[in-house]
Amino acid sequence: MKRISIMFGALALTAGLATPALADSGHANGHTTKGHSNGHSTFGRATLTGFASLPAQSYVPGSLPSGAAAGAGPINGVPVPFPGQPIQGFSGVINNHDGTYNVLSDNGYGNKANSGDFLLRVHHIKPNTKTGKVSVLGGFYLSDPYRKVPFALTRSDRVLTGSDFDVESIVRAYDGTYWIGDEFGPWLLHFSPSGKLLQAPIALEGVKAPENPYLNGGQPNLNSSKGYEGMARGIDGRYLYPLLEGTVAGDTPGDLRMNQFDLRTGKYTGKRFVYRLEAPGNSIGDAIAIDKNRFLIIERDNEQGDAAKLKRLYLADTRDRNRDGVMDKTLVADLLDLANPKRLGGFDTTFRFPFQTIEDVTLLDDQTVAVLNDNNFPFSSGRTPGQADNDEFITVRLSQRLHADRRAFI
């Protein structure tokens, strides 16, 4: 009954919001200025409006030890193995619209071989930008009790681990279930509201990562850790738009495929778009739908700290107005150059978000977004050299409205 009530509530809300707010208004809505970023249109300078942080060494209460294969410690000052399951690696976020968020931890410690004792989990958190702290309210582990996964799992109890899947993106469908994007397949994974896998992993035809168990002696055509890093739920609720982090072999270097998946049929439609990175060595971190044509996408380089040069939020428009075969891009926020007039978080008047992996963005209102980092615990030290990064939550006010479809806020 809970799922039914959620579904009808969402459908009623969708019907009430069916009229988009300037949904077809064009990228940047005619209000951008020309600037850097290879001639793309740009917004003005964005402003930090909120900051909160969760200490790096935060663990799920009463959880099993982990990190036995993470490497010789200490790593960035953290002894190895760890006393519990770290609350870390935030690679996807869902806004619950009540001041709380569901955040997805990724595969654990960076690869299939060292993450078998990391249990995949969705955490329920509440950031407080007044106190600067993030509270962890609970969460749930991901599991396969119905034996939908056709290949061998790490644990006999079928609780999923970072050696089974590398989960990097999450959306909540209108029926209350979760869809999660994985990098090892790459797979689409469909879970109940409590984290139970509901159907067999769904493959992307013609694309296989090195960890895919069905290579059958063939060669992968996608690099490791380059699967579904971002995934947007279309504003109509019918389609998913999973976005690969890496270029498929044979495609133009730096071009990333965004595929369309139909939730009604449970199949890919064959329709896809191309997002072009500013440089082939960059990566994307997350993607969310703004309206039927535009997506807000995190793009980043692979550096951290002072070496970080590109951490940005782009609007990407599928209409391809210049007809170059790729999505049009508008720079809406430079995360390495945010105005901070109130010196939030104890930082200077220019705020930098200098993390190697920034993998979470969600809408708060038509001019404000929340952004979170994946701290790669305990390996990343972008904030302070030699010190494991915390999980940080920031709110950013853009210089202009997005003119988002109202359904983008559901």
C-alpha cells in the first residue's frame, strides 16, 4: 500500500505541475554573456549560500569492519582497516524536499578487488548550514534477496558489496522505487524503496566495461570506472537518461553517450545524445533534468587541491542549435570560483570546492543548487594535503534563474 500511495501522490502532483515554466525557452534563455569555456555562453559568478560538513571518519553505527584490502595504512592519517562501514563516497543525491537527502555511497575503495567488505548503502542525511554540520539519520543497504543477479555475488546473504557493483548514480521514480546506475557493467539496477533488487541488472547493448562478467574473452570497449556516473530522471517521469563517464571505443575522444531508457517498456529506446567534455581527460560527476531539453551536468578534471583547474556546472541542451552533433553547453557555475561574501565555513571571500570527485547536484529552487563531493575515503585530500577529505555539502546561488520546468523539483 505504501508504494501505491506514493505513486498516486506523485502522479497527482505531476498533473498539477504539468505546465512547464518556460521549459522550451532555449539554453540560457537569452540572458547569458559570452565568456571563457571555449566560447560557450556563461552565467555570471555564482555565490556560496550554505556550507555543512560530515567528518571523514564517520561510520554506520554497529556496522561491520571494512577496508581490509584498501591498502597499507595509515592513509591520509586514517588507520586501516576501519572499525565500521564509512559513511562516504557520495556519488548520487536525492532531495526529499523536507530538509533531508538520500545519498548513495559508491563501491567503497576504488575498485572491484579491494571493496568486497564494503556494503553498498543509501544514507539518509540532514545538513544544517546554520551549524555547519551534517547529521546522519539512518539509511539502508542494497541487497538481492530475490536472487535477481545471475552471476556470483561476494556474500552468501546477498547483501551487495563494492566488488559486485560500482554504483554511482541514483534517481527515485514516481512509484517510489530507485534506479541506480553502475559502472562495472555498465548496468541499470532497479531497487525497492527499502533497497531490494527488483529485477535482473539491465545491460547497455554494445557497451562493456572490463569488470563485465560477460566479456567471454572479448575486449571491453569502455575503460574501468567509466560507466554510468550520472543519471537523470526525465521531467515527465517516463524516461531515464543515464550518462556514461567515459568515451566508448570508436567514438570521438571526450564524447560521452547519454542514452534514453523507457520505464514503461523497461528497454532502451535507441535514442541518445552526446555530451562533449572540455578536454578528453575530464569526467562528468552527475546529471539532472531541468526541462525536456536541458540537463545540469557536473564536469571536472581529475585533480584536487591547488592542482584542480576545472570543476564546473554546465547546462547541456539536447536541441543542438549549432548543429555540431553534440549538446550545447552553458557554464552556470565555476565551483573553483564562488563568491563567499559572508565567509561561510570559515573560508575566504572566494570559495573553492577543490575535490577530485564532485558527483552530486540537486535543485533547491530555480536559482539555487546543492552540491556534494565524493571524498573517496580515505584516499582524497583536496581540502587539506595529507588529511582525508570530509563529506561537504554546499548550496550555491546562480547569477540567473534556470527557468526550470516545475516537474524538475519533484
